[in-house]
Amino acid sequence: MVRRCCSAGSVPLPGDFALVAAHRADELGNLVYRKTARNFGPVMAAAARTTIVQVDDIVPADALDPEHVVTPCLYVDRLVRVDRFVRVDRFVRVDRGPTQSGGPL
């Protein structure tokens, strides 16, 4: 038995919240992204009912070049300024010795 998720003419359901990371925003909520954040940030901001954006810097409303704005303030509901994004460069496995069973982890 094959189950169809979407049939012809169906409308996709929007998400309730989108958590988006952007490089810079102005006080109105216009967003500028860096690197690969441009791929899904604007799409997620437009698809959700409520968009919460984590930004490195919030600048005055006239400080951003309009040519660099990727997501307009129409899609942004909340801005959260953080000092720095927490990024993990690599995961390191820590050898804690043998387990109780005597085998490796």
C-alpha cells in the first residue's frame, strides 16, 4: 500500500516557528546573511508564521545597503542579538577506558 503525502492541488502546511541565524540586521528586521546561511534562512523566514532571528549585530535602520538585504523585515517577528554563535568545529571522541563489560565504547 502506497501512502501519498501531498496530492495535486494540495497546499503545504506552514511551520509555526522558524529559528533563523543571520549575520546582521537593522532595527526594522531586514536581514543580511553570510556564506551558506543564505540557502535556507530566507525560505524558512517566509514559510513560518513566526520568525525568530539570531543575529551578530543590530545596526540602525539606514546602515544596511539595500542591495545586500536578503530577507525583508516583512518576514521577521523577533530579533535576538548574541555576542557570538556557538560553532563546533569538530567532535573529539574521548577514550574513557573499558566499559563495565570490558569491551570498547
